Amino acid sequence: MPIIVNLDVIMAKRKMSLNELSEKVDLTLSNLSILKTGKAKAVRFSTLEALCKALDCQPGEILEYKE
């Protein structure tokens, strides 16, 4: 898939665990894990907004396009 999810990279830079992020964005661990591993087929804007707010980043830092 040409869309790469860099959630794990951003989390590592912020030194934030999956559990901590899960509590901040009010998503289950399993849903965050699906996003983190790049297995998600879609991402809601509300979820992306919550992730950006919790991680203090821009959407382009989480999502990347590669051919």
C-alpha cells in the first residue's frame, strides 16, 4: 500500500506508549495497534485530529505517501 503510517515513529519520538496514547485519544489498544502496524484500511478525520493533538504533530507526520 502506498500510504505509510508512521505512528510508531512519532510515538517513539514523543516517548509515548500505546497504553498512554490509547487513554489520550480514547481508542482501544487493538484499534491503535491496527493503525500502528499499517493494517488499517481507513482513518477517520476525528481520529487523525485526536492523534495529532495528543502527539503534538501534523497529519503529514503520521501519514506518508510512497509509490
